[in-house]
Amino acid sequence: MPDALRRKLEILADAAKYDASCASSAAPKRDSRGGGLGSTEGMGICHAHTPDGRCVSLLKVLLTNACVFDCAYCINRASSNVPRARFTVEELVALTLDFYRRNCIEGLFLSSGIIRSPDYTMEQMVRVARSLREDHLFRGYIHLKTIPDAAPELLAEAGRHADRLSINVELPQAASLERLAPEKHLPSIRRSMTRLAERIAEGKERGAPRFAPAGQSTQMIVGADGADDRAILSASQELYAAHALKRVYYSAYSPIPDASAALPARAAPLVREHRLYQSDWLLRSYGFALDEIVPAGADAMLDLEADPKLAWALRNRHRFPVDLNRAPREMLLRVPGLGLRNVERILKARRARAIRTDDLARMRLPLRRLRPFVSVADATPGALLDRLDLRSLVLPGTAFAAAAAPRQMVLL
């Protein structure tokens, strides 16, 4: 690879890492120069995980990190003092094909700073996708980050070539977006998301042209403004309902060089981002309501020590213990430590015979978390639910947790 192109790749792959809407694994850095086989340090290569658990390697880059916008929270804002670079359409197409032919990637995630205008930027990105699909018959995965104010016909063409489209709302509250990103407007972003949702729905009809079959997603920055967790989750629920989003991604704010005084001096805790993802999943797949995750009128922030399902269980001890042999699926899903797959396993197993403690161990279920909240044929939690120190008992790292965990069988 020519040195100039390599330098562009270094800059534009590093600049793309701040976009969380292409979910990436956080593997430690390793390479094979000192021996061994393989590497986790391919520039611009990230690992996105599909709903069925498959890991897909993507070339994740920006077309350019130059930008006419001056969003306070963005490392690539117009006033930021960072090295700038820009791929030509031909360079980016060639890079994608080269990585693909060498079996390094299975697709492309492409975003960009705003150059000249939203229309010009979107047109350049569409040219990349069109060239890959039509000139080179590329069949890999393509995810395009679209520009909200771009012309509808450009967004329409983007959807014909891309598997997934995304538009970042960035912040959950319109007032925060106006203050920190004055060139962006939430109503305009929402209108673009509505148009995409309509096109995606039309594309699912029989005989309709292909349009972003993997749907659309968005990202919200957590901790850059004063929005609490209830406001963030409420905004996410509205986006899911209004625009049929596949995912809302959450990105913990991290201070950037030469940051605006309007931004916090400290990074948002990564565990807060993690709790939002857990809550998002409970709201979408487990039947929880927002008021159950973050009760109205109380502290509007999620518990950072306990995951949201455990926090709900501790607030609602009167709903427990749950009888694993009789409780309906909806209640089993509310038991701390039971996920979707394990609930299905329990439902299947109890049709054959009564579930006992040994069965839970054989299923490799987390006995530490289950023990205070469930009853089985040969055991009940006893007085555990009434203990004032129950919270400290069930949180990770306690002596109780160690004692309740199943032991690994050792060959002597």
C-alpha cells in the first residue's frame, strides 16, 4: 500500500471509531509479528455482531474527517486541530475490494464529515456504494451513515445499494442539540428517519425494489449533556415506535482535545452506557415498561451497581419467589439471571418433569442470582427475600455470590 494511502487509512479509520452504530468488539491488540497466526490490529477493521450471534468483519472508515459543521462534542468538528484526510471514491472502492479479496472483511461501514454541503457529501458516499455494487458486483455487506439534510433522491439511491442505513440523532433532547450542534436540527433528522422508514417498509412488499433490507439505526451520545437515563430511554422508545428502528446505539461521552467549555470535563462512565444497553433490551424483548426500569418521580438515573433487571427485582420483592415449574413465560423473563434462551429451556424441561436444583446446575444457570428469587421442586429461597442485606448478597463479588456459584468439577 502506498505510504500516502496508508496514512489516509490510519487517520480515517481512527476517526471512525467514535461511531458506535456499527457495534464493535473490544478485543485486545495482538499481531503475529512475534509469532503465531492472525491479528486484531487491521486498520479500520471492526467486528459487528448480528442478531443471531454471527461476527461480521467490516472496513469501518470515514470518507473524510474534514467537516464544515462545528459540533462541540465531535473530534472532527470544523474548529478541531486534528490531521485531516480524504479518500477519493476510487481509492475507497479499491481498498474495500482489496480487503475483501484478501478475506479480511465481509463488508463496509462508511460515514463522513460534511464537505461542501450535505448533498455533495451524500452523493460521494452513494458513488462508493454504487461503484461497488454495479461496477464490481460486490455482494458484501454495506452500511452507509446518511446525511439528514441530503436530498430525498440521494437517500433513496443509498437505500438501493446499502444493506443498512443510519442517521445519528446524537443527543436525546432537541435543546441540547441546538446548543452543542447548531447546524443540526432534530426535526430535520426525524423527517429523514421517517422517509427512510417508509421506504424500508415499501421495500418489504412483494415485488418491490430492494431498499436497506437490514433497516436503519441511530446513535445517541450519553453524558455530553444533562439528559438523565429516563430521558434517554424515553427518546429511544419514541424512535423505535415512530421509525421502526432496528437498534439505538449508546456511546459514552469521552472528552476530546480543545473541548468546548459547554461540555463536561470528565468522561461518562462506561458502565452507564452498558446499563442503557441492558435497559434497551429489557424494554424491547422482555416486556418491561419504562416506569419499571426507571420509576417516574424517583431518581431518573439507572443503578450502576446492579443491572436493571436485578434492580427491579430488589424493588419488587413481593413478586418473588417465582415458581420455575408453574410461572408463565412473562414472569420467568423477569427473574434475574434468566435470559430468553434459558427461559425457553426451562419451559421445555418442565414439560417432561418437575425442575429441581440439580437441573439448574446442569443447565449452567447462574445459581448465585437465581437462588433468592426462585423456587423449584426441592428448594425455596426461605428467608433470603426478607433480608435487609439482600442487595449486598446478590451483587457480584460478594462471599454469598462465591458460595452460591456452581463449582467446576476437577479431575484429581
